[in-house]
Amino acid sequence: MKRRLFKPSFLVLALILAIALALLSVWIERLGPELVVAGNLCGPSGNDFCYKPALKGGFPFAYLYDKTGISVEGRLSFFEDKFFVSGLMLDIAVYFAVTALVLRALWKTRQ
């Protein structure tokens, strides 16, 4: 009988955990190095743009960026801020790989 590397139930559990961890990782916030426009009254003539570091959330890849001037500054929200699906998918992939390996190691030690 062939031995599988992973049972389907473990893969489903790993996927659910990965999605949950990726969505919860938005609470890990950091600033910069990307700069966003925060106003237009800067510079010697007062007509230049003002820049500040962008607040972003998600770990290890940021997928939610604060929109200055539109949303509440200093807070991240899925409905008001810039949401990047590619960053979320990368986070889910990383967390899926980690949780699948951890579940496999736990399964191997139980046998």
C-alpha cells in the first residue's frame, strides 16, 4: 500500500490555519520604507507634495496599506485602505507550508 506524504484532512486543516494566520497577521503593523503623499503644502514654495512612510499590515508580506487622506490615519481597515491580493496569497502560501510541515511532524511523532 502506498504511503501518502499528507492526508487530505491534514491539508484542509493546514489551509484553514494558513488562511486564519494570514488574516490575523494584519495586526502586525510597520512603517515604510515606501513613501505616500500626505499633503501638498511642503517645500520652499509650499506647492510641493509632503511625503511620509506608509503604514502597512501583514506578515511576512504586507497586503494592506493605509490610504492617507481618505481613511482614518494610523489605522488599517479592509474597507478603506489599499488591499493587495497578491500579498495575501503569498502570506497564505508561506503559512500553509509552515503549518503543513508542523502537522506532518506532529503526525509522524504520534505514529
